[in-house]
Amino acid sequence: MKVARERIAQAGLEDRVSVELLDYRDLPGESVYDKVASVGMFEHVGLENLPVYFSTVHRLLKPCGLFLNHGITHDSKGGSRRPTLNSSIATCFPDGQLDTIGNIQRVMERSKFEIADVEALRPHYAMTLRHWVARLERNRERALCHVNEATYRVWRLYMTACALQFETGEIGIYQVLANKRTVGVPDLPLTRRHLYD
């Protein structure tokens, strides 16, 4: 929290950005934000809490507001089984619960969002994790100046296991862009071309 505030100050953005430490359900107001980005969050609210989570984001968005939901998914349906993050991921992300991208989108739609775009990033994450493991191994001695051998090994194993899960397709990761349902056509680019120009 302190570091985030310091970085905001260094960037000269104090008048444009605030940092709050509170439960998402306790965020006050209605139609407060133009855009909301959630990165690596929804996996931790619990499958049974997803309707409340997405409804809270919906309440906080202004009309025509945009919501980017980025997170890990599982290849099997949640339903009554309620799949949790597997043991290797749970080491670093305890109590996380995953579901399929289809079920996540369904809950978003029931929370009055219109899905505008879905991007699968699974191959990118598998490659990124492999690069991180290789760099960690190349810099082992340097890493051990900051952490003990057990911590080094846990992170090396964790990233390797995650890479394997992304490679096999057991877990995936998606960015879902959604907007509050409105009458008429949303003011969004019709293609992704602007991202690559």
C-alpha cells in the first residue's frame, strides 16, 4: 500500500489516482467509474460469490462503462464440484476457485454485462513462466542472497508446475472485455486492428 502510494506520487498522479485497501463489496457509490480492470482477482472471491462480485462492478460503472476481467480458468465445469486451484498453485494462491471461461461469462451476463471481447492468453503464460524459470535458474546465487533455499525451490517448482498446467490446457487465462448493456451500439472499436497498428 505504501509502495503504491509512493509510486503514484513519483509519477505525479496524486490528483488522478487513489489507493484504497478494502473489500470490493464495501466500495461505495453507484456509477462512479468509467472503467474497471480486475487482474487476477475473481479467482479468489469464491464461485458462489461471483454474482455479488460482478454485480458490484456493474453497480460501480457509469452507463456505457467498460470492465476488463483478467484471470485464470479451469478446463472443467465448476458446478457442484467447485474445483479449487490445484496443489501447486494453491501453495501461492490459497483458497482460489476456478471455473470454465463459459461459466464465468455466463455469470457476467447474468450480472447485466454484455461481452464485447474475449482473448485467450494461455500460450503466452506458458511461455512467460518457462522464461521466468530459466531466468531464476540462471540467477540462482543472486536469488539466494534474498531468500532461503526452500523459498527458491518452492517458487521454481510453482512456476514450472503452472507452466505445465497452461501447456496441457488444464488451466487457461482469459481477458474478458464487457460493457454495461445499453440501447444502441457500444462505442468500441469494431476489430482489434487498433491494438496492432
